[in-house]
Amino acid sequence: MRNFTNVNDIGELKAALDKARYVKQNPFADQELGKNKTLLMIFFNSSLRTRLSTQKAGMNLGMNVIVLDINQGAWKLETERGVVMDGDKSEHLLEAIPVMGSYCDIIGVRSFAKFESKVDDYNEVILNQFIKYSGKPVFSMEAATRHPLQSFADLITIEEYKKTERPKVVLTWAPHPKALPQAVPNSFAEWMKATDYDFVITHPKGYELCESFTGNAKIEYDQRKAFKGADFIYAKNWAAYSDPNYGKILSSDRSWTVDSQKMALTNNAYFMHCLPVRRNMIVTDEVIESPESIVIPEAANRVVSAQTVLKEILINL
């Protein structure tokens, strides 16, 4: 594996999960792989779990780690070609990228959807520029359309906690005060589609995700109906995908908040969320603090997913 941006890059899922289990059981076994290698983590957006978990993963592998915040610790970067740079942006990404590549062996990039251009967002303009111009392996730490390290950690967590071979997994939309990208739900759907789980997506009408990610997943507009018999509930907000409402909030309906009454409809389901979570918007205190909430083990597995990916890239350097 050279680059990691989606589920197809990880290879056969069973083999990937076996590798992840080994990494979790033996976190410091492969430090020679990363010796004298440098990981550069580039953040165009804020982060907590991704920053800490990926940095920890690199350190576990014996790597040197450099973290760069584009909006706080670097020149403001221009990303468009043909622009007369007479504004507040002092450096162009096309010069910055190869310079960054000269300082490291592997690059991680975090760059959210801007909701300014659906075409640019879904063509992953920034991430693909790093892949094209850096000369180094690149992995996504969340891009405009996907968050593969999160989804890999989600899959690892479901495999650890599932009580049946083919669990029912429900991805549910929930209200949020801000318009959020579709990256996490897109990616989660894409990874669930690669399994043989019973996968259901539930959301209000108008919040349909891009079919290239959801595939043949069942779509249920009745949240309570979707929850019946579920083994895992994955809650997440996202803004509208379809035109002309791309990037917009169509609903703030609090009846979609995940609460104990809805969880009672499930098969004693585990509650999942990528975090950070807006309490009593996405999920009630009672649910997220319940014994069935696995958001903390899920977050802890972010180290495992990142380390498994970095290990595979190091092996192929």
C-alpha cells in the first residue's frame, strides 16, 4: 500500500482486521520499521482524536513526527491555479507540497469539505494535489468525502463487540446546529458496504448521501423502524448532499436525537459516534453515558487503525 484514502486501499478486510489485532496486541513490536523515518501530519482543520492517535501510532512505530497546522503555524496557502496572489495568501500549495515532501517519508493530510464547490469537494482537490506533487506516500486523516482512519477504527470496534456473526448496523442522522460534511457517513457507509453486515441508513428525506458510497444499503426514513432489532447504532449529522441544497441544513428536528426510548427498540445495541459529539442534540446524556456506549473504546481504536495503515505503508517504502 502506498496511499490510503478509502476502503479499497486496505486490501481484503479479514486480513486487515488480523493485522489490526496484531498491532493492538503488540503495539511496539515494529519500531525498527519506522526508525529514522519521518511522518509529517498536515492539518487544514482542527483535530483532537486524529492528531493524538496518529501521532501516537507513528511514535509506536519508532517514527519521528512533525505536526503542521496550516492555519496557525504556516503561511496562508493559495490552492487555486491562475490566481493573482495579491491578497492575504503568501504561498501556493504547489510550491509548499514538494517542499513538505522533501522533509519527510510519509504525509498525512486533513482537509474538510469547504461547501463552496461540490465539484471541488468531491474531486478531493487538496488531497489529490498532495498525492500528485509530494513524491511521498499520502494517507487521509479526513478529507472532503471520506474519513477512512475513522471508518477502519469503527470496523475494528464492531468486530470486537459484535455478538452475532452478521450484526444489524444502523447509521442514523441526528440534528446539529452547524452544517457538517458528509465525510464520516460516506466513509462509514463505504466500509459497511464492504462487509456482510445487515446495514441500514436512516435520515429525514432530503439527506440522501451519494450513492457511490451507500450502494445498495437499505434506506429507511422512519428512524424508529430502523432501530428495531439493531445491534449497533452509529449516530452522525451531515448536511445535504443533493443539489441545489448541497452543504445546507434542511432540518434541525430534535425528534431525531438518539435517546433511551429509541435505544430500547434495539437488540440492546451499542451506541457509537466518531466524536466530538453535541450532547442532547446528537445523543442524550443517558445514552452516551450508558454501559452500551462504546465511544471511548471506538476512539482508542483510532491508534490501532492509524498504526496498521502506517505499518503497511512503511513496509512498502
